[in-house]
Amino acid sequence: MAFVITSPCEHEKAAECADVCPVDCIEEGENMYYINPDLCIDCGACEAVCPVEAIYIEDEIPEDQQHYIELNKKFFESRD
């Protein structure tokens, strides 16, 4: 399971999450940041520093934000 960045990050792009990630699994996209689910070690460092509370562990994402799980995965699939 990985952490996922959701809608509050769109057009916000505060980089605190990327700065604290110990495995560098957070990358900047055009409108928001994304967490690589294959590299995330579930440490929670990103969630703790997110100023807009956009980061959730995958199984705790609000129902209306569930599609961000797939958006995060697709972002990294397109980069392979």
C-alpha cells in the first residue's frame, strides 16, 4: 500500500512532501505532485508535512478522491 496525493494539491504544488521523502518517490507533474506506488515505503513523512492535507494512505482516501489512486499509478506508467 502507498500514500496517494489528492485534489488539494492540484495547482498548489507545495513541495514539502518531496523534500522530506526518504526514498525520493514523489515527482512533480504538470498540475500536482505524484507518489510512485512502487517506491513508496509508507513512512508517512509526506503526509505529516503536507500544508493542504492532500496526502492519504491508499485505504483511507475519501470516496470522492478514489480516482487519484489510478491517476498516481498512470503518471508513473507513462514515464516508464
